[in-house]
Amino acid sequence: MATETVAKPRTSARVGVQKFGTFLSGMIMPNIGAFIAWGLITALFIEKGWIPVAELGGFGTNADGDPNVGLVGPMVNYLLPLLIAYTGGRMVYDVRGGVVGAIATMGVIVGTGIPMFIGAMIMGPLGAWTMKKIDSIWDGKIRPGFEMLVNNFSAGIWGGILTLLGFYGLTPVVKAFTAGAGSVVQFLVDNGLLPLTSIFIEPAKVLFLNNAINHGVLTPLGIQQSLEQGKSILFLLEANPGPGLGILLAYMFFGRGAARASAPGAAIIHFLGGIHEIYFPYVLMKPILILAAIGGGMTGIATLAITNSGLVAPAAPGSIIAVLAQTSRDSYVGVILAVILATAVSFLIAAVILRTSKNKGDDDLSAATSRMEAMKGKKSSVSSALTGETGGNTNGAAAGTVLTRPVQNIVFACDAGMGSSAMGASVLRNKIKAAGFPDVKVTNSAIANLSDSYDVVVTHQDLTERAQPRTASAVHYSVDNFMNSPRYEEIVELVRSSNTEGAASEAGTTATPAAGTQPAAAAATAAPTHGAHAAEPAAAVDGQAAAGQPLEGKGVLLRESVILNGTSRDRDAAIDEAGKLLLDRGAVDVSYVHAMHEREESVSTYMGSFLAIPHGTNDAKEHINHSAVSIIRYPEGIDWGGKQVKFVVGVAGINNEHLHILSSIAKIFTNKAQVAQLEEATTVDEVLELFGKVNS
């Protein structure tokens, strides 16, 4: 089944701003919980709060006559900026970048004496990027045994230098920018012009440019204003759910077809869940409705200005629940009025537009959703609520999947992230590399460890429905044969088509890794060290173990763990036979063998090419004592859930050790000549020698 792809529009100013906004959002959004915690503490314990506590709110003096420091000031001056800086640095250069970025930011924090969110957004990524460049100078040139010394001292020395540069160099610049931006906002407030910002903000939301505005400017300025005045109107310029709710209500009463039918559900997600993007397709179906959003936004802002209302901290997501939770003690009436009046004005304008036009909004909602996703740059996590898409296609790519970026990151997922996914990842990695795309990462993971940061997700057809909710923005492929599935050719073609010169240039060079992803080298070294592996180790990245190292010598596959003539006659007995070899070596306890049967009942470990690799569930990793692999050949073949199996490989792995041999096995079983040699082998030495050839 061919996967649907949508060509991304040519790189434009909008795309550039969108990327910049996405990067800023990636620094802020993971730390919203900290902002909310600070906001709640501020609302409760400051002098004008609900429960004033001098020691917590930072007002008054203590028993010694010294001013109380409290929690509010240190959290906003140190905790929040350092979290932002660490997150931004980590996005650029993993944990090492995050640490250096946080160190560098201290100079700006101390130098300014005011909340330094803008400084953190600059110094965090800058510190990480420069550290990455410095590390590249001596990459591969450090003598063995000196890596930790060089890494630690280089990070410390460079972090210290950046701290001084921030203190003396960047501090005046950031102060000037903050003061200038604050003056502009104050001018708009003093002259009653702040509602006019809706003319830019509301269209920006639909075009996914709001992150650059909201998280890049409004949130930092709002924090500063909240510190000085106890609240800020800036937090609600973009987050007010009223304008979107009014448009959805208008569709409920005056729309037609799928738009009218889906509007009630969309309204609930928008207003209570705070996912504003769900109403964007309704505007894209009839772009003139942006006037309703602008009118509602202006009304809400004007109401807030007249009533002098605001929030104490950002409301993210823009749910009415989050808005009310962050509302200042004296602003509940004004904030609630701002939401209600914004909804009413937006509804009235949208209703007039829908009632007086020939087109009642019954255009193709799916097409509008696709346009929205194309502008966003990935599949929307809530699009299924509009288009009615469910599940995946067990024969190929998930139905309705839209890809709007080059494929750079593919993950194989299975229940444990250990055996079948590692094998499949090795096979597909080799195919993609042979196709001329060695930079495309192919890793493996347990479904429980998946995050929505992949371009393509491959799972066994029985596991696709479990993987899709965790990776809603990815293209999903379902397979029933991990060794030679025809889906692999489709994935290779998808990689080729999405990474062609034209597609890459339109996408604005290579895709920036999403928050939480890691560079290839870092991902290898930072992968989990138990049965559920997020990525293969560096030695296995190329689909094979280290050159020249016999597998037998690694202690994972031993001579006594290879049987050329198995005695079992069915699947369950074969699992017991493979498990007994692992038990005899002391690699596992009997509970792990039981978990191998449990794993088989949930989803088959049949790989194709007459191969099955039974292994335990993700929960059974605690029953593994050390890594081991067993191999049993059944010359006559046995029935494995309707498939013929001649080779059963039992797997138990800790610290990724077993992945070396799994990669080698994958290379053998995708080579018909080598499978034939394995079938004809008469001694265990021939089997071990065959795996040794793969490693050479």
C-alpha cells in the first residue's frame, strides 16, 4: 500500500519563523509544569495572595530583621531560566549541551538581576552549540583512558568562559531588549492599542506562528510584569479559548455536513483540553472566519484591559481550567468576562458569515485538516477527532497518514524492544543504507518507551494500535514478517522520495531533531541498559558486531547453547527447549521462560525466513541474570502459528550485549545463500564460523 505524502511548501519567511517558534516552544513547553508551580505559589503566598505567608511569599522580615527571601523570587530568577537554558542546550547537544548551556546562563542571570528568560533562550542553545563545535575538534583524537578528564574539564572551562561572556557581554544587550519590548507593550496598554495585537496573533495561531510570539516574547515579558504588578494581561493575549470556541459554536448551529457533526467534540477538546489547533481546519475551510477570531480576540483583550485583569503565570495549554487556575485573586470577574465576551463576539461574527454565504462550511474537512497539518509540519495529534481516522492498515502504512517532512528517524517497536524489533531494525537499516541514505537513523524500542518524535514507526500488525497513540505524528507501518516484509521496500521508497533534493530544499535543509531526541552517537551511549532498548549501541549501528570479534568470545553465544537437531515438535515445546538452554547457563530464572510463552501469546516472534526469536516480555527483564542467546535448528521444521520455522533463537539481554549477535543473525537470514549454509551445517563450529564471517 502506497503511503500518502504531501509536498511541503517552499521555504518561506513563514516557514522560517515557524521553525524558530517551534524551537522556542521546545525550550518553554517541557518546563510549563515549573511555571505553573511558580504561578500557584505566587497566587497563594505573596503579600496580596490568597494565603499570605511571609517566609514563602518573600515579603516582610525574619526574626533577625533580614528580608525574607521566600520561594517566589528564587524560582523565577534562577529555577525557571536555568530549566529553560538546560532544555535548550539539551535540544542542541543532549545532556552535555544542557549542562554547559545552564552554566553559561548564570552569567546573564546574575548580571541583570531580573528574570532572564530571553537570556536563557540565547545562552542555553548557544553554549551547547559552541561546546559541540569544540568537541568536534578533538573527536576521535583523545587517548584511551583520558576521555572523562578531557570531557569534564573542557565542559567546565568553556562553561566558565561563557558565564563571564554572558555577564559582561550579553547582559547589556538583553537588558536593552527587555526594556525596549516592555516599553512597547506599555505604550500599547497606555494608549488602548493592545487589542489591535489580535490582528496579528489570531492569524498567527492558524499559521502556527504563535509559538514565536507567545513563548518568545509574551511569556518572558508577562513574567516580568507579573513580578512587578502581581499579574499580567500578556498571558491571555494568545491563550484565551473564547475566539476559537465561538467559531466552533457557530459551526454547531449553522454549519453543514462533517463540519457541523464534528464541531461539538472539537469544542470540548478546545475549551476543556486546551488544544486550540483543533479549530484551525474550520477556519481554513472558510478563511474569512479569521475575522471572527480577530473580533473575539480583540474583545477579550479589551475586557481584560478595562477590568485590569490578568494571570499570575502562563496558562498552558490554553484550557479554561488552566486559565482559571492561573487567574490572579482580583481578576476572576474580568478573566471570565473576557472569555465569555470573546466567545460571544466570535460566535456572532462567524454566525453572520456562515448564514449569509452560499458556502455553509460543508467543504471537505479532511482536506482542510491536511492543509493545517502541512502548515504545522507534522500530523496533528487531534486530527482524528475531525476526520474520523482510526487505527492503522495492517497491510502497510496507517490509513490517512500525512508526511510533510523528510524521513530522518525510523523506529521499530515491539513489546519488549529487545528481540524482534532489533532484528527488524537491522534489516531495514541495511536496506536504507544500501539505498544511499546512511544518515537516516533506524533504531528499536519497546512500545512503552516510545515518544512522538519519530517520522516512521514500524510494528508487528498486532501491536500497531498500541503504538499509534504514543506516536500520533508518525507514519505507521504494520508488518507480519520482520525479515523480508514487502513493507520494507515501501519504507525505503518513502525515505527516497522524502529526502530527494527537491523535497529536502523545500523542507528547509534537514529536519531539526524534536525535543527529547538525541544525536546518533549520544543515543547509542545513552540508551536504556535493560531488556527494553531505545536504541542499539554504537557498535551495532551499522547492523553488525565489532569487526573481528567472534561472537563466542563475547560470552553471549556459547558452543553449548547451539543445538543442530532440536527434539521439539511444536511451538511451545520449542520455546521450552530454547529457554532451558538459557536456564542451564544461569542467564535467566524459570520466570523468564514463562514470560517467553506470555510474549508469544500476545504477539508472534516469527521473523520470516524460517526464523523465530522467542524472548520475554518487557516486565520480565528483572529475571535476566546476564545476556545469553541460544540457537536450535529443526531440520524438518515445526509449525509456529501457521508458519514453518527451522531455526529458533532464544534471547535474553542486558546492556544491549545481545544486539550484536541479533544484528549478525539478521544479516544471515536476509541472505539466502547463508541461510542455505546454516541449513547444511553439520557441526556447531560451522554455525559459529558463519557468524564469525558476518563480523569480519
